[in-house]
Amino acid sequence: MKITKAMSIKEVVEKYPATIPVFFKHGLGCVGCAAAQFESIEQGAAVHGIDVDALIADLNQAVAQE
């Protein structure tokens, strides 16, 4: 697993651009907002009521296909 819930949203998006549609699919459209710079995936998911484990699984699946 390359992506963990402790990683910042910005870090993941910069390192793995293919994850951007996955964030949007899960309802986390703040990939470019100021909070994404310091907020972990887990924090962002909690704020938006998103299942973080499902999000992490889909993010890692997107990265595995690269």
C-alpha cells in the first residue's frame, strides 16, 4: 500500500495525479483548497463524512494501475 490515511491530500495529489478523480468520486473535491495542504486524508474524509478505508483502497488501486 503506497498511500496511507496519514498522508496529506496535497502530498498524494502531487505525487500521484491519477488520484484526483478518485478524490472527486468519493466527494472530496477540496484537492486544490488551502486545507488540502496540511490536512491528512483521514482528517479530510472525517470532515466530509467519507469512509476513509474505502477511499484509501480506491486511491491505492488507482496508483497500482499507473
